[in-house]
Amino acid sequence: MTLRERFATLNATTSATAKEWARQNKPVKSRHFIFPPLGTFFSIYLGKGEWRHGMNGLTIALFDSYAVLVTYAKLWEIQNGLIDEIPEPQGSASTPSSHSHSDAASG
């Protein structure tokens, strides 16, 4: 998977999740921009052992923590009226964390 494809998937997935959270009236606080992304990074990099895969594992952990950050940022935009509606994503809606270390940094 190329980086272009990975970012397209990230955009689709984070938009869908942010829209769902907005429908559920999930609150977003400033702490959500720090702790969930950090938790995701450590859970994947250390907890799932991605550190053993070198740069590919680091890329996966960073990318997935970035996806969490972007999801909260999109939710914040919705809740603060900065965007009326997130456009329907184009492309695949697989979760950012559904990839393996073998395809992390290709492209």
C-alpha cells in the first residue's frame, strides 16, 4: 500500500468515525488531542510488539496514533461549526490499524 493510498484510507476512516461520534454526541476535550493518540502509539508500538519490526513498526504506530488525533480534530470541527458536513469518504473504509508491519512504509 502506498502512502497516498494509506492517507486516503485514513481520511475515509477518520471522517466516518468523527461523523458517528458526532451523531452520538461524544464530547471532545483538549485532553483527547494528547492522551488517546499517545495511548494508541504505546499500545501498538510496545503492547503489540511493533518495535520488533524497526522502521515499519514505528511507522504503523505513528500512523495509527495520527489517525486518532485526526479523528478527534474532525469531531472538534463538527462540534464547533467549522464544517457543516464531512464529505462522504472516497475509497476503502478499512481501519488504519488493520495493516501489518509488512506494508507499513511502502510507497
